[in-house]
Amino acid sequence: MRTLEIFVEVARLRGFSAAGHELGMTQSAVSQRIGQLEKKLGVQLIDRSVRPLELTPAGQEYLKGCREVLERLEEIERKVSKLRPRMDGALSVAAIYSAGIDLLSHIRDAFCETHPGVEVDVEYLHPDQVHESVRGDRCDLGIVSYPDRYRDVGVIPLRDERMAVVCAPTHPLADRRRVQASQLGEWPMAMFDPTLPVGRSIRRYLKENGVTPEVSAEFDNIDTIKSAVAVTDQIAILPRRTVQREVASQSLAACELQPELVRPLGIIHHRGGRGRRPLTPVAQAFVDFLLKHAGPNADLAEEKDAPRRPLAGAKS
């Protein structure tokens, strides 16, 4: 099934590298999987002699079948999920602001709709406060960036978020496909607070690329930065996925950042006094739901149908 998903993404994005970015795989790994699939089927699915890649007639037929299979699988999963035993209980989640208030609210509501007997409370805190809440067993789960820096809690990787340069649609960068980090000193920049890990990471990245940013404002969450950038000549470096909706509606523009910069997000949980302590059924169900709807492969369907510009696509 994973191979079918990989093939669909290659067909949609018409490239191994682009599909690899979306799927969290290397270009080589994607190419090998498609090559193995073609060898198994005994036909060439993709014409590699042209750029961007094109499907062969066999590839077009296979793509149609893949989509039907994946849609049918989703339908079966929906039907089967309705038969699971009712789950009851409460769940406390502490999250950094830049995990995306809008995204987490949507996921919480969808999870509670799926599990009407569960109540989920999400509290937004500074990253160190999230860690302390988890370590002190005052919440069930925490969502943080750069989770591997915490050695005294359990860590479940959620996703690596590619960072992009975000600006208003009238900004000179709005129609650019990509921008080099070394060019970013030309415009005022709205930044994450330097006390946040993502703020420190971006500043370190800019310094390594020879840029001293003109910091016009500092904020502790993504939503405030997006609002500031949308109505000014400021630019910002944000996780690309967090501006997907605004890019689709053309209230913001986003362009690829070169060299690439990513922000890892993870779920942290209390490990117990001696070794690992298993998650409660409610917590495990929420983790699974997060991985499905906010993990590496989430939003692919939405991106497929989203209108695009020439590229367009914390507290952390």
C-alpha cells in the first residue's frame, strides 16, 4: 500500500525529488521503489526522458487504479472504525503555540467527534513549560519542536516541517519559486522570539548563511506572525505547512528556502519512574490520530487540489 501512495505522489508532483520531500523520503529511495514496482509489473510506468516526468499509458492506467484502491481503503477504514468499542475518558495535552492553534483545534474537534466519550483539553505553553508539565505528570501528552533535546521523557517523532519564506502576495518575493537565504537581508523580517528553539534555530541558520536580519518584530506564535506579514512588507520564515490555507486563498505567498531548513516536531510523554510506561488507550488513540492527520503524509490530498502560485506552495 505504501508503494501505491508513493506512486500517486510521484504522478501528482511529476518528480521523484518533490515526492520525496512530501513523503519524508530521499529521492533515491522513491526512485528505487518505483523501479521495483515497474520490474514487478513488467511495464514502464513513468517516462524519465522528459522533465517534468510524464506517465506512460500504462502509468496512467495504473494511477487510475491506485486512486480507486486508496479511496476504497479509506471507505473501508471509515466503516470499520464505526464498529470499534466506545472509548471514554479525558486527555490533557500541552502544546507549543507554533504547533498551530488552528490545526490542533481542528484535530481535537475531529478526534472528539470520532470518540464522543473522550474530552480533550489542549493548553498552549512555552516549550519548557510543556516539558515540565509532561515530566511532572501534569498532562498526558506534549507537543514540542526539537523534541530530542529532552532526555527525560519519551519522544514520538511527529513530522519534520520544511521552512519557507512567507510574505504578502504583493511583496517582490511573492512570485519567486525559491529564494536563497543569503538574499533575505534585503527586507524587514518578523521573527520568532529568540527565547524559543525555533527562533534560535532560524537566527543560527541565517548567520551561517551570512545574513544579519533586519528584525522588525518578534512574536511567540505563528498566527500572529502570519497576520503581521499579510498586511506589511515584512517577510518571515515559517513552516510551509502552516500557511497552506493562506497560500491557497492567496492571502499569503510562500517560496522555497535554499538551502533547506526544517523544524522537527514531536510528541513527548512521561516515561514513568523506571523505564517506559505505556500510554493509556485514550492517549495512544490520540497519538495515532495525530500521526495520521498531522504527521508526515497529512494534508497531501488538500495540497493536490489547492490553487498554486508559481511556487507557493511559537512558542516552539
